[in-house]
Amino acid sequence: IVPNAFNAACLSAVGVKSVRTVPLGIDLNHFHFQPPVRGDVFVFGAAGRLAHGGCRKGLDALVQQFQTAFPGRSDVALHIKTWSDVPLRPFEDPRIQVTTDRLDEAGLREWYRGLHAFVDASHCEGWGFHVHEAMACGRPVISMGVGGVAEFWTEECGWKVPSRMVPASGLYQNHGHWFAASTDDWVRTLRRVADH
């Protein structure tokens, strides 16, 4: 039993005979529209658990792409939600804020409220709960729009970063493929979103 057609197709391609799809969801009692916090700084947000090979989440690369896109600009920020068991390396850039506290649904909803756009930097997701929750809170999403996320996200919900399928790397090397976008495409998209 898998959450989407992408997962079902992948399993069928390697010979699994009986695959059923049961879409996942989120609690709309907790995750619903919240107007963004007003201010002079445009805040991007990204999230993901880095245990079990966090390179798939793409958060380290996103930090570099953010810094490349906005050198010296004080009117943008990047907020990252992750967990303390495998934290991101420290950043000297004061515009980058990393939250490792455990948040309940109300705390996570408030975290989304502090964003103007959510960035799905993952190379591939089975579903994409953070994307789903951010959308329910009314945040547009920047994404490659692949894997499980493609089950419910379209360009009507944000901005698509062009990508292509490539062999997976890091912990996932020799274990299949995932999606990647060029740094130039990420930088161009981040700038477009912040400037418009």
C-alpha cells in the first residue's frame, strides 16, 4: 500500500505484482489558511528530517542557492525547520534561521504563518507532508513538482523549478534515481519569487 501513483509505478517497474494506492492527507483542523505576517522581509521556508540520509531533502544545497541568489540583501530570509537529532551545520548568515524544536500542530502552523513561500528542495518525496501543510496554510510552494508531490501540487500553487531525473547520490548512490535542478534554475526562481 503506497500513497500515490508515482510510488505505485516505481514498485510495479521492479516487479511488485500487487500495489494499492491510498492517498495521505493532513488535519485541516490544524492546517488551514493563515494570513502571512507583514513586514519588510520576504521569508522563504523549508523543512525536512535529516535522519536516514538527509541529502535527499536538499536543505544544505538550498542554503547555498539562497546565498547565491541574494548576496548581501537584507530584505529576504530563509527559515528552516528540522530536528535536533541530525541538525544542519551552523550558518554564519543571520538571515538563515534554523528551528530544531519539536513543534505540535499549532506551533507548526504558526511557523508556516511566518513564511511568504515554502520551498520544497527535496530530490523526491513519497508524499510531501510539509508541502501539503504549507499549501493548506495558504503558502505558495516552490518545487520541482516531482514524485509524490506531483499528486497534489501544480504550478497553479506556486512556481516550478525545471528538473531532470539523475542517478541518486550520497547515501542513495546505486539505489535508483531522483530529480535534480541546476543551481542557476533554483537561483532564478528564488529571485523571481522574492522580487514579485
